[in-house]
Amino acid sequence: MRIRTALAVAATAGTVAVVAAAPAQATEYSSALKIKGVQYDAPGRDSNSCAKGNTKDEFLTIKNYSRSTVNLKGYIVKDATGNRFTFRSNHYLEHGDYVNLRGGKGTDSDAKNVVYRQNCNFLWNNDKDTIYLYKPSGARADVHSYTKSRDDRDGNGYITYHG
């Protein structure tokens, strides 16, 4: 009742926008798959050369936290500016299993828990970004924002979200 009353008072006062939106990372989505962590800054000097670059060392770890198997096909990963990757092939994650979505080109492997973006451009910004994970239905599965100075305390370019 308190929330409903507060919203009614805020609406009457014309301040609905002040009451609304919580920070993106404050929302907990009910999803089997969640972002476990991100290597947003690949070790070494950034180079997006397909032959000699280090985009393959930038990766996003997605983990299945449910008790059932989940197929990644149709899931979408996006950054704050709209760069996106869609899992186009079947890739099944058992309970507790994970996949590393890597930059660069390579061969996807269930056995090695890896899917490559087949793109040598970096996806994540080295200073700050937002990572979105969408279900095939278009519903948001998980989202996390990071700022290097706030979230990467040891400075290794990796941030953990869900254990």
C-alpha cells in the first residue's frame, strides 16, 4: 500500500519521473542465463587486426543458473551504443555451465565453452559501458553497467557480476 500511495501522491504532484527509473544494474531479472563476468579490456595493447590482434582476448561469460538445459540460439548481447551479437546456432548450456563469447574469429566449441563473434572489432569500451543480454523473445535477461575506475579494483580488465 505504501508504494501505491507514494506513486499516487507523486503523480498528483507531477513528479512521476523522479519516482521512476532505478539504475540499470539494480534490477534483477528472472532469467536462467546471466552475465557472470566480462573481460572488457583485453590484455596488452588493443589491436583489432584479425591476423595479429587481441580481440579474441576480450570476452563475456554467460552462465546458466537454472536447473534445466538452455539453448543460447536467439539470445542477443548488446552494448550501450547498440553494437550487437546474436547467437544464431544451437549452443546448449547444462545447469551450471557457461560460455565465453569472444571477439575475433574462430571455431565455436561446446566442448571448450566458446562462441566467437566472427568480428575483429572490440565490443566493450575500456573505460565504461553497459552490457545487455536479451532472451529470444526480446525480454531482457540481464544487464550490467561498468566503469573501469569504480568496478575494476584490481585493474586487470575483468569484472565479475554473478558468482
